[in-house]
Amino acid sequence: MPGMVLFGRRWAIASDDLVFPGVFELFVRVLWWIGILTLYLMHRGKLDCPGGVLLSSYLIVLIILLAVIICTVSAIVCVSMKGTICNPGPRKSMSKLLYVRLALFLPEMVWASLGAAWIEDGVQCDRTVGNGIIATVAVRTRTWCPATLQQGSLSSTSNRTASGTTRSLTRWSAIPQGPPSCRSRTTDYDLVGGDQLNCHFGSILQTTGLQYRDFIHVSFHDKVYELPFLVALDHRKESVVVAVRGTMSLQDILTDLSAESEPVDLECEVQDCWAHKGISQAARYVYRRLINDGILSQAFSIAPEYRLVIVGHSLGAGAAALLTIMLRGPYPRVRCYAFSPPRGLLSKSLYEYSKTFIVSLVLGKDVIPRLSVTNLEDLKRRILRVIAHCNKPKYKILLRACWYELFGGHPEDLPTELDGGDLTQPLLGERSLLAHGSPAYSFSSDSPLESPTKYPPLYPPGRIIHLEEVGTSGRFSCYPAARYSVKWSHESEFSKILIGPKMLTDHMPDILMRALDSVVSDRAACVSCPTQGGSSVEVA
């Protein structure tokens, strides 16, 4: 894991990062060597032409030089496979091998230049041999850079989110922005922002199936602490629906990152009301628009008997939850459905208060409902402990990850703890990375993480419905389509960030909606979900 030191400088490449680049170069070099050797053996009898001695010498030296390079690269790969992430001792000879490999580039380039010069002088031999030499020179001039010093990197997908009015409206921000149905027309509703052809609004119509007349207000206005939202009438459910959009822009990301806590002034008898600053400011903005601009009054003047429902996804789910708490006074029947809300949202007292009117929905290993400043600090400490005690080389862990992503399976089948050590979880598993009583650290993993005063522990909103995938699946797995179980879960089940290949994809709105559709269609598997108190809630 420590960077290699070459030429008196520490590089951002570890000695165990050269396995895959080395294998790739080795594959290319071996094919190249076989091709040159075949060319020489098949045509050596035709090299009795003017300049043939030069070509014969060139090919023999080239075959020997490639063999030396192949042996050097093989040694680099073998050494790079040794040791573990934090134990580079068995790889201490890597720097010398790299110096040898770099030194071999000089004769390689010189010999390629000589080959080019001899061909340019017009050596009159078999055309096949000449073409082979030209191809060799061309390949050499394109591949002179050391492939073994090229390092791939793992990237995480950006976290794109969306919101919704009913279950279908959770796809709002994930749908294409310009469907074929976009067109310009005179609107009978308030429309703020958006594009000139109303394609954004056309996408909402296409996704929700609602009519133009069902919308009261649509705002695409997007700034820091100011989120897009819409107000619509759901006649089937007899509800006035407020949908708050999730993260879709740089401004939304800045709102997400304002993670310090701030007191929230609410008209309720709850003490110690604290919330995520950025989301609290965004909810306050939507509240002012709804109340001060008379948007909700206009909606209830059309449908006074309807109830108020507030929904959102991700950032929008957090804003929807806080907005619901703010509107609890003037609208005591208000309900909120928060899809994949962030964990670091409400203080303990507000979390308990919100259980009677807010329901959160979390899919699988989704990282956002487990994400808070406290949990990130805890994750960093646990990862460092696991890496320090991992007894598997890096390339094996990466290969296992690729296998799991493609074909499914159980990462827990590949233990990474030291023999007789203290680790109880694998490095690449969907469960938490947990190391108990590590002797290398002075603190215990069981002790609660003390968070700074600026970042007190925050909790997700309301009661939580957790959808968990039953069985395993991969991109090319032979398993059938994923099936899900549904249960009420306590917030403590989301107190640690889980590392797994689906920790980000489980947050995507299309994946979430697909899971919901699967649960609703599979009534035989789940007709109702048992509540924490022993009763049941219908899944609809």
C-alpha cells in the first residue's frame, strides 16, 4: 500500500499495483515474441538476399531482447503478487526490477530505430519479412512507454437522485429531459424555470401519467438551499402532493455538504430540535414558497377535502421530512413518504416525534440512509483496521470483487483476516467492515464514536421500511430476477456504512422503483409487513 520510492521520489503507485498492468504487458509481449519467432523460423531460408544478414541479425537480437523483457515483466508480476496490502516486505526487490525494466527500454528503442533505418535503406528480401519488420517497428514506437507503471483506478459513480409525487413520481429527476412529447403550450399552472419547450415538464407528465390540470405549481428553480419542487393533485388517492426533487446539480451537492447541525425553530413541544443545516435551509425555502405564496391555499381551494402528502428522494426526501414537520401545525393530517433519505438528518427527539407521520423506505445496502459525518469517521477507522490486518494480496481481492459483480455470490466466502487474528468480517463484504479489539489500535471498535459538538449524532426520519434482496445475483448470473423481502427496521440497523457493490446502485431511483414493483407484484411472498409492535401494515 505505501507508494514506491524510485529515483529518490515516492510515487502514488504501490508495489502491489503492478499485477494487472504487468499481466497485460506480458500477454502482448508473449504474442509479439511468438510472432517474431514464427516469422524468423518460417523465412530464415529466404534471407540470402542483399541485406539479409542484417535482417537475420535484427530478428535474432529482437527475439533475445523480447525474451529478456518477458522474463523481467514476469518477475515484476510475481513479486507484485507477494505480501499483503500493508506488508510490502516480500516485495522489497520491486524497485530493482523496475530499474532493470526501465533500462531495457534504451536498447529496445535503439534496436527499433536501427530496424527502421535498415528498412528505409531498401533491403531487398522476401516481402513478408520486410512487412514483418515494419510492423515490429511500428508496434515498438507505439508501445515504448512502460506498461507496468500504468495504474488503473477505481471510481465511484456520482450520486444522482430524484424525487416523486406518488410511487411513479420518484422517477421525476431520473427520466430523460426531452421526450418526444415535449411541446410548447399555454399553461394553466404556475411554472418557474425549466426549458423553453417545456420538455422538463413533459418528462414529468410522461412519468406520472397526470394531466396538465392536475398540477398546481411546478418550480425548476435550483440554487444552493433552494430545491425544485412541484404541487399536484392526485385524485385517485385524494391527496394534494408536494414532491421535492433530489440531488441533480452542483448547487444540490453544496446543499448536501452543508452537514453541520443547526437548531430548528418548530411550532411543536419537542426539545432539542436539531437538523442537517443544508437540508433544513432547503425545507424552509419550500415552506416559505408553499405558505407565503399561497400555493397550498390554492390547492386546497380546489380540493378542500383532500389530505396533504409530501414525498421526495434522497436530498428531496430529507427536505420533505423536515417540511412535513414544519407543516404539522397548520396541516395536522399531513403525511410524508421519504424514499432513501439521508441518515444524518434529525436529532433524537425529532426522530422520535416524526415516527407517527413519516415513513422512510430504504433499499438493500443503500449508502445514503447510512451516511452521516459520524458514520464516515467510524468507517474510516474500521477500514484502516481491516486493511492493516488483511492477509490477502490486493489482486485477489479485486478479482473476487469482479467475480461477485459479474456472477454474484457471497464475498464472505473469501476471508481476509489473519490466521488466529481478531477480524470477524471480510474486507470485501456487504456487511460492515468490523475489527474487534485490534491490538494495533488503542481504541475498541465496540466503543461509540465521539463526534464533535459541531456534528452531534443525527438520525433518519420516521419509521423505516427496509427492502432486502433475497438471494444473490450478478450481471451474468444464472439466478432468476432479484426478489425482495420487506420489514420494519429500527434506525440502529443503519448505524454503520456497509461496503458492497450495490451500496450506490441501491440508491438509484429506477432500481428502487423496480424493487417496489417486484414487491407489489409478488403478493404471495409479501402481502403484509409485521410492524415493530406486532401489528401489520399493508404493502401497496
